[in-house]
Amino acid sequence: MSIHSPPTVYMGRLALHEEIDTGSDVYLALGLKEKKNGTLEKPPVLEILSILLERIAKKNEMLAQSKVIEDVMTDFHGIRAPEMGVEQYLDRLFRHAACSPSCFVAAFIYVDKFLQRKNGYLTSLNVHRLLITSVMVAAKFIDDAFFDNAYYAKVGGISTRELNKLEMKLLFDLDFRLQIPTETFRKYCLMLEKEALGGLMMESSYWHDCKISIPNHLSESIKTPSCQ
């Protein structure tokens, strides 16, 4: 299956308490300033996130194998890890979901908060489902326009029914608190920038308080990708 023309577009609203200054150095470095000509140029934040998430997932899986941590199964877990890596998956979401670069930072924050609440860990069994769900939710709250769930499900490689269920699961576990304080958004951006500048994030005391920084997990594959 392939992605064809997008379905109906709906209007959304901002998830931040106030609009971010995309002229700020950190936001420019991450590529969060949208192009006025509408070109789909891949922002640096995608590569930073993909490297970071893959590293976290591998580390958590090693810790789980050595019994240092015990993973908590959730609705976001697949039976097996997908063939498609996180970088390819994020690229696909960016190309086809047509959401703003800021959505990926917001999605990262939502995933972190979800895992903290569930005492869960990011792994290769849950990362893909967490990404498609959190990116979709972020797009609905940050961007001026977004697609229906059926379209996002096709992009993400899961059924519409499953994505509907995962969306409600994420929303309820976050208590529907999707607004992100501007300072929180900036802190996450600063940590991502540090990650890009040399992998300093793991040494930061701030990240020791973030569930996503040491444990977490996911699963999926794609043609329209398929999640097992």
C-alpha cells in the first residue's frame, strides 16, 4: 500500500502556552523555523531525535536483558521489532504527515511524560507506535491544519482502529494535558541541541529526571509500514 492524496484537513490550535520565538538560536539550530516557500526540507531535529531514540532503545534493551530494569508492557508494544529503523520512520512521518518540525519536539515531550507516568521504557517494541501516535496528537494541537486518523494510520503502518485506541490511551494517560509550557519546550530543545553538539545530553542532570533518557520501548515496519 502506498500513500496517495491526503484526506480532509481539519483546523487545530497551538499546544504551547505562548508562541515560541523561532528566531531564537536553539530553534534555528534544530530547524524549527518553517520555510515560507513550503519546501519539505528535512530539519536537523529529525536526525537528532532518531539517533537519540535508537540509542535509548538499545540501552534499555541491554539493561532489560541483564535484568537491571523490568519493562512494562503497554498497548504501544508490538510482538517484534520492525525492520524499518527509527530514522526511516521519522523521515516517513515528516514526508507524508506534513506536520511542522515543532510537532516532533512536542511528540518527544509527550512520549517522555507518558513513559514517566507508566514507569515504562523506550525500546524497539514500542517506539514506532509511540511516535506515530504522539506526532499525530502534536499535529492536532500545534499545527493550523491536520489530517484525519485514517490517513495517519496509513502513514504509520497500523490500522485506523488501533491508532484510534492508541490516541485515546495516550490522551488519558496524559490526563489530556497537552499544553506545553514555553520554558519546558525550550529546555527540551536545549537538550536536543546539546545532543547534536556532542552527546552531552546523557550527562545532563536535567535528563536524569526524564524517563526517556535511560529507559523506554516500541515496534513497526513500513510499505505502508506494518506494526506487528
